Amino acid sequence: MKRVLSIQDISCLGKCSLTVALPVISAAGIETAIMPTAMLSVHTWFKSFTFHDLTDEIMPVCKNWKEHNFEFDGISTGYLGSFRQIELVEEAFAMFNKPGMLKLVDPVLGDNGKFYVGFDSAFAKRMAHLCGKADVIVPNLTEVAAMLGEEYCGSGYDEKYIRERLKRLAGLGCPNVVITGVSYEKGRYGVAAWNAEKEEYSTYFGEEQPGTFHGTGDLFSAALFAALIREQNMAQALETAVEFTVESIRMTLQNPDHVPYGVEFERAIPCLLGKLNLI
Ligand code: PXL
């Protein structure tokens, strides 16, 4: 069985970061080790939350794993709370590096043109440096603008704008750039990708769903990572991750009592397994 490591916070309730990555990647038949970087009562979308920093645990845990000779087929990262945590992720990448180990970075910084609480443009610049060390990055349009030091484009963009941003981000040093939350036509919503080695541009769009839900970026990132670890090619993996995310939102909308702070991805797991040809 393949083994991966997911490094991000654990927001104990609210369905994002590790409470999404662990069940989704595990359901795909991949052993999933976790490195919680902080423990929050709920994610920062809520008006109040507790926050217990776990930065000082990161290196001792990594060193202990090394003593046990554990290796990883991939490492993925999401929400990271400080400059120091980004530095430690870079150290972990170097420590566990081996040929073929997949490094996926989701540069979690903000959404809808706004930084999440506590982040700013200096932090975005540092995150861009981490992206340069990854094999795959999955920023949304807010994160693209923040990392390139540009104004957020809102919905006023076209395909040319996206293609240019993909290439600029690849210039950070990452060979596979995937921009999430892209739409070129009403009713179709998905991702645009650039493979810098093959100089290949691609897109995948699913059925646009009404409403906005927290944690869908984390869900997409976990599913994409799982699909790539399961050796789907990038085009297949993008389809898997988009369709699973769309199905999770569809399931959520079917529930008249749905909440905005997380999606009912649990009921979309059969869709994920189907897309991975596991059922
Ligand atoms: O979904 C990204 C995310 C992860 N973790 C925490 C967050 C957020 C977004 O707000 O607050 C703690």
C-alpha cells in the first residue's frame, strides 16, 4: 500500500484541512500519515475559534519517523499558519525526498479577493517560494494574485489572463500548476492547468453549483493528490477531483438543512471510488 503524509492544521469540527484529507485519501486506499500543524476548535471562517500551535512538534515527529525508517510516496500541504511552518515543510520535503515522491502544495491564503485572518502579502510571497519546491500547486484566483503580487481580478478575466498566470506561476519553479475556481462560460466551473515540461495547457469543467461552501478547495486538493498517487495521469486526476468536489456540493444541496461551513463529501465517496476505478 502506498503511504503519504498530509501536513496541515486540524480544525476539529467544520470539515476542512485534515478532517477532509485523512478520510478522502484513506478511502482511496492510501495509507495517510498526518502532521497536524495546529489544533483549532473550528476553522477561521467562524467568528471565534481556539488555536493551539503545534510548530514545535513538527521536527521531533519527522525525526522519529526517520528513526523508524518511514518513507512517503507523496507529501501534501494545505493551511500553514506561520513563516516558520513553511520553513519546516521545506525541511520535511528535503528530509523525506526520494525519486518519484510527489509534493503537492495548496497555497492556502484566502478566497474571494481577501486574505484569511492573519495572512498578508509578505506571507503570500513566502508561500510562493514553497510553491517553487512542489511538483503540483493548486491555488485559487485570490491566491494566484497574492503570490504574483497582483490585484485580484474578480470575475473579470478571460482565458488569456489564466494562461498567462499559469505560466508566471510555473516560473516559480513548479512544473504543474492548477488554478482552481475557473469558469469561462456560465454553468461550467472547474480548473485550468499548465504542464511546464510538456508546455501543455488543459482545462476541466464540471456542472456549476449554486452557493459557496467552505473547505471545497481542501476537498479538491485531497482528491487530486489521491488520484495522482493512484497513478492517474493529470487529465484523469483533474476530472476525478472536480467531479468528486461537484458531487459533494450536489449532495450537500440535496439536504434542506445543509450548512455553509463544510460539504457532505462523505456521501460522495462512492463517486470518488468510481472515478478511481476502485468500485
Ligand atoms: O479551508 C482552508 C482552511 C484550512 N484551515 C483553516 C482555515 C482555512 C480557511 O479559512 O481557517 C484553519
